Amino acid sequence: MLPRIDVEIRVASPEEKPILHQLLELYLYDFSEFDGTDVGPHGVYGYRYLDHYWTEPDRHPFLIRVDGNLAGFVLVNRHTVSGADRWSVAEFFVMRKYRGKSVGAFAAAFVFDLHPGAWEVKQLASHPGSTAFWRKLIGRYTSGRYEERQGEAALGIGPIQLFDNSGYDAKRGVAESAPEAFVDRMR
């Protein structure tokens, strides 16, 4: 059994934008292993859409904390590869220290529950670990009721999972559950 940890996922305020900016740099550094991106001339990767998460209504930034400590983020929007009117996980990051402790599964399901409707979750073709994570999580979250399509290989886009959680019992108690209880419920 996993040790009990306190996980909090909440919308990042405009005042927390610098925090999200720093976490995005860590994420982009980790991700450079898979997408080959280099830092810019000033030593930062940069994320051109960051400001949009506080100015566009269909973009939502979330910070993840574990036992009060920053642990990652989730960026959700409605800009999909397919062009369909769906929610999309634009970026998802859990710091290495918190991986393998169900923090990512808890955070993803929490955000899915906050936004009922059609969803699209895409992965890079070069990141098989990400694909394994999302297949397992979405498979459990939907009880296997999802579709997977292959993305545009020429653009480096790998599998894309599609599902609709509109008919699910909204807010299935995820926010009040400990991550280990959530994972047990998903098994």
C-alpha cells in the first residue's frame, strides 16, 4: 500500500504565473529528451501560450501540490489535433520525485471530472512511457470505453485517446479521496 499523501489540484491564479513558468521550464527540459527541443538564446525554452491561460476562456491552468509542495501542473484547453470540439490535455507534468505514487493518475482524473464532455489526449510518437501511462489511466478511468487513433506520424504525433465522460457521475468523490484510495477504486 502506498503511504498516505495529501494531493491538491487547483486552478493557478494569475499571481502564480511565474511559478507555472518555472515548472514549464522543468517540464520542457524533461520533454526535450523526446522532442529534441533546444533552449533559446537566453537559456530558456519558453512556452508561447502561457499568457493565454489567463486570457482565453477555454484554457485552464492547474497546479499540483503534494503535502503542500509544488509537484507539477496540468494545462487543459480545447485546441485539439482533430479540430473537434473536445477538451484536451495540452501539457501534463509531475515532478520526478512524485512519479510512481499515483499523483499523476489522481491529477488527471480530477481534471477530467472537472470538465465533463468529450476529451482528446495525445502523445508524442517518441514517448512510449507517456503512451503507456495514458492508456492505463484512461482505460481505468473509462472502464475501457475509449477509442484510440494514430496521430500524424510526420508531425511526431503518436496515439490519441478519445473518450466522453459526460454520462459519468460528476465529481465521483475524487477530490475528497486520497490518491491510494482513488487508484484502488480504478483497479
